Amino acid sequence: MTSLIQAALLSTLMLASHAATAAAPAADDAVFLEGTRYSAVLSRSQGAWRLMPAGGSDIKLRVSPNCSHGADLPRGLWLLTRDAAGRPELVAPSATPLPAGHPGHVRLVDCDRAVTEGEAALALPPGLVQWLEHRSGSIYVVQ
């Protein structure tokens, strides 16, 4: 009788384990929960931002193609910090996969500033840079 109960228990555990694995969300879904892990989304392919202020409605913003130039941000989570000189920059945490040679940090600069080829900087409208600095600590980049 004991071996029958053990076999039944083992079967139940194996089924429960399999069901949990099958129901596991995709990696991005599990790590990047909207509104909790990030408060802004950049869609690089559309040149569009979705800003999610705390306690308010989402703000959708399209950035002019002649403004949103500069470094290409790989897909994933980026943290908004400041560099050694106090300028805003995005830093990729270890969970964000980067292509070979990517520095893992990108400065945010105003549109009217020229970004040179190979410079790790992203040009954005000044109002957007200020909004991100004051209301966002992390940005999720999608392609």
C-alpha cells in the first residue's frame, strides 16, 4: 500500500512540475512587468515612445526621424542614470543581451546636438529627456 501511495504522489509531483514548466511565461514577460519594472517604452522600429506616469494615463509620443538619431539600443530593459559628468544616460543591466562590442551605456542628448558616428548617444527632444529624468528610472526597448 505504501508503494502505491508513493507512486501516486510521485506521479502527481511529476505532472505538477510539467504543468508549471508548460505554463511558464516567456522570459521577457516574466522579468519585465509593465508599470512595475519600467515606466517608459521605446519602440525603435516606429520611432515612438509610450510614457507611463504613475497614477496617470499613458502618453504616446512620436519622435521626428531627424531627432531620434544616434546609438541603436538593443531590445530589453535600460536603466536611466547619470554618467560621471552628471549627464543622463541609459545603462543596460546584466539581464539585457547586448551585441558584441556594444558599450552597455548610451548618453541621452538633445536633438540639436550632433551625434557623431560611433558615439554611444541617443538624441531626443529636450522635453522628453527631462520627462524621463524626472519620472522614469527604467525604459523598456522593443524593436
